[in-house]
Amino acid sequence: MIVVKVGGSEGINYEAVAKDAAELWKSGQRLILVHGGSSETNKIAEALGHPPQFLTHPGGLTSRLTDRKTLEIFEMVYCGLVNKRIVELLQREGVNAVGLSGLDGRIFEGKRKEAVKYLENGKIKIHRGDYTGSVERVNTALLTLLLEAGYLPVLTPPAVSYQGEAINTDGDTAAAMLATAFKAEALLLLSNVPGLLANFPDESSLIQEIPAARVNDPQYMSVAQGRMKKKVLGAVEAVQGGVGRVVFGDARIENPISAALAGRGTVVR
């Protein structure tokens, strides 16, 4: 089993991802796709007069402020536009893909956060009423049914809370939980950069491998800033949870999945 997470930033070559996924699928490789859609969401939110807002948390990470209106825009883009675009591309390649959100069948389930801490003018404040949370459970039974019946699952946030509410959740974390639940051979995190860069944005400074046991060495964590730091720590957790390897790969190139499987990118093992 391979879990492929495709980011939602500018520059993603969805056609190349779908073509590569289809070729692997037809060769007998079991895989599940997970995708984002942040760039498209930001554009549509702006067009609808509800521009995105982001919170900076005490640890330095940022997250999307998700009120009910933002959640509805998020669902419209992730579950509709982006998800069906990828499903259509796979269908064109002759693969019977099924697009689902984590809300469907409680595929991604977790706890909704009661409050979110954030920084404003150097002070820690509390925001309540956010529709966000973290994936804690994966409905592997439903996904196994689909896989065994010959369907390729294409998954996306939101997740569902234990109370049945849709919650915005981090797609990389959801993909890592999915890969861990299936004890996947590999988890591929494909985005618009070739991997972890020692000197961002210099792509020639690619770090080719991170031993999981040495993830906290300064040479790695000092360059993994913002969301990349969260991605790296999540990758280590996935490897420690039984995933064979995690690869940060480039989704802008031809054959992006095959390239990542061949070790092109940053490998955590």
C-alpha cells in the first residue's frame, strides 16, 4: 500500500499525478490519494467576499481561521472542485476512482478543538468557535471495501468530529494517520518544492535523507520552518508507527509518484 498526499499550492501538476497514479494502479499497486486545495480555496474565498484569515500560534505555526462560512467555502473547493478534478483525470486514464471527504463514512474522525490559542501583538489570546480538529481515527474498513472492489479512493478533508460536525483538519496529518493505519510501504508528500531545502528557496540545497532517529539534529530542524517543521515531525511519527518510509517529493514534474518512490526528494526512514 502507498499513500500519496498531493498538496494544494500553486504549481501542482495534477495531470502528471493522475497519469502516474493510473499507471501504478494498473500494474497492481494498491494506493490511496489524499489531496489539499489551499490555493484554490484562498482565491474563491476572496471572490466571495470572505477572504482567508490565518492565526499564528505560540509555537510559530499558522492555521486557517475556520468559521462556519469559511468551512462551507472549504468544503465547496476541497470536496467539490479539486476532488472532482482529480477523479475526472483518473477516470480519463481508465481508473475507477471514487472521491470522498473525511466526513463521508467517518473516514477521518477526531476531536473538534474547543479553543485555539494564538498570538496577537505579542500576547496569547484564545479563539473559540473554530471548526478545526485533528484526525485520531481512520475508517480502514470502508477504504478496504473500496480497494478490494477495485476502486481507487481519492480523499480530502474535512474530517468529522465525534459529535458529527465537519472540521477542518491538516491534510498531511490525515495522510500520515492513514498510512500508519494501513502500515503503508510508503507515504509520499508531494508539493511545489522538491523536498526539504537547507537554504530555501534554493532547490539545489535539497536534503536527500533524514534518519528518523536524528530528526532533532540542528542540521534538520533548524531549516524545517513553519509548516515544513510540522510535516517533518509528522513523517517521523509515521515511520515510528510502522510506515516503511516517508518521501517529500515534487508534484510539479512528470511521473511525480514514481520519482518519489525511487527516492527523488527528501526521504525519512
